[in-house]
Amino acid sequence: MKIGCPKEIKPQEFRVGVTPNAAREAVGHGHDVVIETGAGLGAGFTDADYTAAGATILTTAAEVFATAEMIVKVKEPQAVERKMLRQGQILFTYLHLAPDPDQTRDLIASGATCIAYETVTDRMGGLPLLAPMSEVAGRLAPQVGAWTLQKASGGRGVLLGGVPGVSPGRVLVIGGGVVGTHAAKVAAGMGADVTVLDRSIPRLRYLDDVFGGSFKNAYASAGNTIDLARQADLIIGAVLIPGAAAPKLISRAQLSELKPGAALVDVAIDQGGCFETSHATTHQDPVYEVDGIMHYCVANMPGAVARTSTIALGNATMPFMLALADKGWKAACAADPHLLAGLNVHAGRLTYAAVGEALGLPVISAEAALKL
């Protein structure tokens, strides 16, 4: 199979979909790999690194899209990229379709087969291609939250770890999954007073057993959420419903109940955000203020640490990429129901129920798509 990797064009996105190691593995499996020139530079990989791995460098994204049978990216295809997709082509990347009707309609119209990293599952019910970036984003969240809290950034002027004689900052993490756990670990390591909210009692027991001495936890009822939010200096939104739009956990009306200058870091912004006042921002202009509350809502947080993120993502996606290339998408998905769970669009049909529900569009099952 011809595997293509274009340079990411979303603003301030420095990651790359295929690492030199992944290219070397694919070439070793008998596949052709084409890379747009400069695609890896943001993550510290040169064109020479790719040619040494056996890949071919092409001058433009248009050449990559025209040549490749499968496009491997990091972020969802932008409008200009969606126009280059063609019927029967495989797109393997993050999509986050539920809050993005324009992209969804374009992918359906393209006739391409679109497999989303964020909905591929594993035997334990996890999301193995989302987890590495969730780990990165979770660890980054207290770091960027601490910066947002600085007075020069518009925040309360609170140091998360405090100092002798001054209490540490209070951090509320809403969601105890991968993002929330990593965020809580780092925030606690910074010396903050941390509480994690979740609706799963077994998950709360796990967090208490493993981290009970490092941070607190509580059940994520509406009452607990706003009560703890009122006390917090930094609130990290870390709630994910796979493939669906994120629930709104703090309303605009409730912002007036928060501490002036408090910081909200919305890690769920790729899925529409879990605060009512959230809208996507970029690394170049990451923070905005609503009713005296600072919002950090960068839609590609892991892109800030592009090398770490690229290598972590490449390690996770490589086996699936090779399966798709070795077997073809239908055979690979038929053999692996967890990969099949990643199928969101095929042959002009939407194939992921949560996206259809979010956007009011008709859906067929992924199993039915295998027969088209």
C-alpha cells in the first residue's frame, strides 16, 4: 500500500502523523511511504531522517494526497485538505466529528474511508490511540493552568504550590480518567491542594487506593461540582464521552460564583468543551476572559510538546497503521472489532452512532459498512 503523510497545517500544530521509525516499519512490511517535505521538522525529524528510513519525500501536500492510498495525519483534515480526499482513500487520524458538522459533511461527501484515532478501542474498554495524547494533555494542564493563573496572564496571581505561611492553590479536576489522573498527579506534585471529581464509584475507589495520599476525590454530582468550583483557583475539565460532544459542566451563569481571576483549562475542547463558555483557541493566542474568569482552551494542547507527543502517538498508532496497510481496511477491521470501532465514515455514510446523534445525521453500523 502507498502510505502518505502530509505536513500538519492546523495553526501551531507541530506534530507529524508518521515518525521515521513508523516509516521504516512500513517499508519493511513492503509498503511505499511518501512524506511531504518538512512534515517532521516541528517534531525534530528532518527529511533526511525519513529518506534514511526508506520513505520518499514529495514537495507538496497535493502530491501526497494524490499518490497515497492511505493518509496518516495527527489532526482532523482542514477544509483545503478535505477537498483533496477521494473515494476509496483511507484517512487515519484524529477526527472529533461530533462538534464539527462542516468536517463531517465534507468527509461524507468525499467518499473516503475515515478511521478516527479517538474511537479505536481495546480489550479493557480503553481508547489506546487517545490515551497517549490524554496523558500528555493531562500533564500539561496544570502547567498551563499555573501560567494562566499568573497576574500577567489575567489570573488571580496564585502560586499553585504556595510558600511557607501561604496556603497552596486549590485545583479541581473534573473527570478521573486518563487526562484527569495525570493532571491530578502533576498538580499535586506542584504542591497544590487537589480534588478529583468522577461519577464512577469504582474509579474513585481506584484513585483513593493508588493516590489517596496525594489528592482527594469526590462524587461528581451537580452540587459537589459547583461547591468545589467556588473554592477552586484552577479548574481542569477532563471529561470525555467517546466520539460524542462533551457535556457542559459549568454554565455561563455559574461563572459569577467562581473566584475572580480563576482559571479554566478545558482539555475536552476537541469534543466541543465541557464549559459552556469554552471555544477553541490556539497556542499563539491561548487565553481569553469571560466574566472575569480566564479560559485556556487550546484545541491541540499536546502540539506544544511536539516531539514527545509525536513519538508517543506514533508508538500507539503504528500497529494499527500496519494492520490497515498489510490487510486492507476491510480485512483489518473485520479481524479486529477494536479497530472497527474507529470507523466513522465510509463510502458516503456516517458509521458512528454518537456522531449521528450529536449532529442529527443518519447512521449505519460499522458492521454494515463492511458489506458496502
